[in-house]
Amino acid sequence: MGLAGSKLFSIGITSLTTSKLVKVKIGNYPENTLAEARLKLQKLKQLRRRGRCPATEAREQKQQEREQEQELKQERLESV
């Protein structure tokens, strides 16, 4: 349970790059049901078995999204 009383599905995974335990967010309750969280957990475990780190991939995806947002903002500013 979070500080504000929110419920969160997450998993602790050992990072392949740092060998430290990292927490990967699966989803919030009630936006995600327990069944949906279990399916996402299975997918994360499959990634891990293939030698890929879900935490690193999630971090890289967020970074790409931020960069795309910044590019869009820059284009909007230039067009004004």
C-alpha cells in the first residue's frame, strides 16, 4: 500500500546491469485487476528468462517518451 493508501502491484527483480534489487511497477489497483497484474507479471518473468532486464527496458522506454515530448514541444515553439 502506498503512502496515500493507494494499492500497487510490483515485483522486485535483480538488475542484470547493476546486480541490485530494483522494483518494477506492474500497475495500480483498481485500474488494473489482479488477473491483469498476473498476466503482466508473467510477461516480465519471460523477459527476464530471455536475459533482458524489465527495469532497464522500462527506464529506456520512459526516456524515449520524454525525448519525443520534448521534440513535440520544440516543434510547437518553432511554429509559433
